[in-house]
Amino acid sequence: MLTPKPPTASLSAARRSTLATVRAYVALTKPRIIELLLITTLPVMFLAAHGLPPLWTAVATLVFGTLSAGSANALNCYIDRDIDATMRRTRRRPLAMHEVTPRNALIFGVVLGVLSTLGLGLTVNWVAAGLSLAAILFYVFVYSMLLKRRTSQNVVWGGIAGCMPVLIGWAGITGRIDWAPVVLFGVVFFWTPPHTWTLAMRYREDYAAAKVPMLPVVAGERRVVLESVAYTWATVLCSLLLWPVAGTTPFYAVVAAALGAMCLWEVYRLLGRLNAGKTGVALRPMRFFHWSNAYLALLFLAVAVDSLL
């Protein structure tokens, strides 16, 4: 005769199952990518408000902006589930691990999109809500479904979706779009390709196996590095343009110049290693990738601090 499990054991197992399910759905939203998007949203709100933004507006924009980004990422996971199962870097994502069904992931992504759009419209303004919805649709239909598997320019134009939080943050405060957020939109736009390409250089075999034509897959390392140099110059010059356009203090200009010089130093070190005959892992592309993360975070922190001066 079977001995029934103690109620406490069954309850503990149910809790672990529930926790695992919650973690799987959270993972669908790609929290690390969302962190990067929030880093660009909040400082722009400081800039738009010329100081501390209204607390409720800032909180609502960040909360519903998180849901918006989570929606786009979950829908991207649904579309890319075959790719994610192939690549080593992504094979532990929930759909690749069969922790969430494709149908449930699709429903989850759509529900988050609806909640984020309505939430922003009702608590912030409909301009921010419209921009948020546009970002979701662009990321899903233009980048994920049209560009990613067809062209090496996928992250160049697909990266527009990742620039939208800058406009959303500004619109959340002002209800409109001005030149200052357009300049910062340009910073993120130019920053995205070299940031993504250096990551793709590290995982080139993964992308090749998944038949995703990232630039490092279809072009040689020299072309990738030279284009990264060009885009880094564009990023730095665009960041300096904010000083006259937004009327920031010299503090921002000095910090932006210093950060830009360090970013250029790193990309030219990458070029130097290439010229010295280094290839593959020896080229150390991830060094620039990690530095570019720090660059963007510190630059937007400088935007926030400058707004308080």
C-alpha cells in the first residue's frame, strides 16, 4: 500500500513549481536588456523636467515601460524559439528549455503589450503610450520577423526599437518630442551596432549555426572592426551635440568628452589587436562590449546629474 505524501511535502513541491514557472515567465522578458533600457529612460526624464521629475510620472513610466519592453522581448522569444534552441548563448531560455509553451509565451507577450500601452496612456499620456506601442510593433514585426534573418544590417535598423525609451521618457514628462531626445536617440542608435557586433564576434559560430546573418558572420573581422570604429565616432560626436542642443552645463560636456575618449581608445585598441594579427578570441571583442555597456550607463547618468546642477 502506497504511503500518502505529507501535506507539507506536497505544498513545498507546489511552491517550487510555482516559483519555477514565475522565473520562466520573468526570463521571457529578458530582464538584463530591460535594465539597459531603463538606464536610458530615467535620465531623460530628469533632462525634460530640468531637475527631479514628478515621482508618480517617473514611477508609472518606468513600470509600464518595463512591461512594454518585456512584451517585445517575450514576443521575440516566441518568434526566435527555433534560433534560441540552436545557439549555445540562448539555449537555456524558457522556450528552448520547454519551460513555457509557445502559445502561452505568445499570450503573455500580447497581454504585457496591452497592459503597458493602456497603463502609459491612462497614467502618463497617450504620446508616451503611442511611442511605446510603436517600439513593440517595430521590434516584433520589423526587426524580429523581417530584418534579423535576412540582412546583416539587422541590428543597425532593428536597433531603432531600443532607442525608443529615450523618446518615451521625454514624452512622459512633456507630452511631445523635441530635439534634445532626438540627439540622445541618435546616441543609442549609433552605439547599438558596435556594441552588438562585438558580442556577435564572440558568438559568431552560434549565429552561423542558426543562420542569422549578423555582420561578423557574413563579413571579415577587419570590416566589422572598421565599421565599429566609424559607429563609435558617430556615437561620441552625437553625444557632444547634446551640449548646445539641450543647453547642458559644462559638466556634461566634460564627462561626455572623457567617456567618448575612453570608448574610442577601446575601439582603437581592438583595431590595434587586429592589425597585430590577432583573430577570434585573441581579438578580445568582449572587452569593448563590456566597456560600451559602462559607457552608455555613465553617459546617461551624467545627463541626470547635469539636470540637477
